[in-house]
Amino acid sequence: MTGISDISSFAAIDFETANYRSHSACAVAIVNVEDFRVVDRYYTLIQPPKNQYYQGFCELHGIYPKDTLDAPTFDQVYNDIHERLADRVVVAHNEGFDRRVLSSSMLYYDLSPSMLDLHKRWECTVKIYRKKGFKPCTLDACCIRLDIPLEHHHALSDAEACATLYMLHLQNAVVRQCL
């Protein structure tokens, strides 16, 4: 039988990208949760390859080339990411995007995916809340509906909101099991 702490410990992740290339991460945030409590918040800017940005992306998330000119590259923050994700269930809002950014960035910097022993199961709060009947299922729409604070497209705020959405889902599942 799975205990509550087994399902209530996870890492919520969010990336922001500089352009249409999946390996162009310009910010990452990871929120680690244990037993329904946030135990670690990690956020860093990342210098994307050649520090190249598409203007529309800058306008969306507010990160510009000048902001990441002296920022570490993905391979320089990889150990921090690894430490926070290894052996955990990873949760993201639209997990396909964040999983693609992570794996593409690792490949770009010649980091073997086996180096990051990610839990095979990723959870996607878009899919979870779509099944609950939420329409639309964007992060901002879910947060408005559930009164969750959000500074949309800031990686740390997005990761915290995703973690909150997932905790609410888990808590409701635990309550249903007890009934």
C-alpha cells in the first residue's frame, strides 16, 4: 500500500525559453515538496546558446539578453537541477514542454539523459485539471479559478502554482480514499 508521504513528495518544474529552440532555456525553477510542504525553492536565469532571443518571448516572460549576459549556461546549473529532480516524481503544467526543454538542453550540452535518473512518471497538471472539467486549462486560468497567486511566465511563480495545483489534486485524492 502506498503511504501519503509516498505520493506527497515531488518536484514541480518550470522552464522559460528564449526562442523556439527547445534547448534555449533562459530560466528554470524547481519547487520541491515533501509531505505536502514546500521544502526548497530554486530559481536561476540561464544564458541560452549564443544568448539569442526572439523578441516575442522576451515580451512574454520579461527576460532579455542583457539579463542573461552573465548568467550561467545550462550545463553550469545542471548539477543544481539534478540534485532537485533525481529520484522524484516530476510535475509540470504542460509537462511535454518542460520535459522537452530539459532533454533538449541536456543533449545540446552533451549531458547523457542517464545522468539524470528521473522518475519515469511525470505528472501533468494540464491533463489532471482537464479531466476535472476545467476549461480552459492554462496555468493562469486554473490559478484564477482556484484563487492561487500567480505571476504568470515567471518560472518560480509558475512552478509554485503548479506545485499548489498538484498538492490540491493529491489532497482531494486522499480525502476520496478516506471516504
